[in-house]
Amino acid sequence: MLPIDFKRASQTSPVFNYPYSYSREALEKARRQDEWDPCHGLKLRYTNPATGDFAMPTIGTFIQLLPKGFGTAPYRSTDATVFVPIEGRGKSRIGDMTFAWGPRDIFVVPSWHWVTHEADEETVMFSFSDRPVQQKLDLFREDRGGRLTSPSD
């Protein structure tokens, strides 16, 4: 809730720090709801509590959980995404190349490249992309294994 006369000082979230313990707790709460997305596992978006929009106007930040043995369905989107595994180990297939990863590794999925992730252990990954600006310009598209979607869908 916000005061009735609340005025935003900027487009960026008034929250400066999103502690990992809160993010992990949110993932655990989502896990109990048992709504696993075939392309993302459990993936949450960091938000600006004053607007409900992304925390920053041009960069989207996300946290996702993949349980041990989970393999995602093929996915591609117009936003280029940087992934940083925080917990766990696994591998990702980007296009026709496979990359093994573990905590604190960094890898990039370029725009419109197919990606799948496989978790060898329970995995938490942080990611960020240019999705907010693409959505604001009506440029964002995604393909969930042959099902192309756009903002109007």
C-alpha cells in the first residue's frame, strides 16, 4: 500500500536492495503452489513495489528455481539474457552448443536463440535482460517450443 499522495521520485524502484534470503523465500512459497512452467521451472520477476512494473525501467531482473532432474522445454525470446547460477549445477543447451555451469558462472543466451536448461542438482539462477524496454516498445516476442507469442496475446 502507498500513501494517497505518494509521488514517485524516479522510474526506478525505491527498493535499493533485494536480499537473496527474501528471493529464496519467495521461490519456496511458489514451489508450494506447484505451478511449474515447462520453459522456466519457477521464475519470478523482481518488481518495483510502487508500480508493479520491473524494478528498473530498462533492465529486467529474475530469479528461478529448477528442481534436481528438471529439464526445461525449448524456449527463445527477443531479449538477450545473462544467467548467473547461484546454487546448483547443470547444463544449458544454447543453439547447438551445450555448456556446463555451477555457482557463480556466467553465461549469455543471445536474442532469439533456442535454450534449454537441465538441473543436475536443485538450482537457483539469477538472470537479467533488456525485456522491459522491448516490452515498452512492443518489440518483445517469445517462442515456447513452437508457440509464438507477442504482447497482444
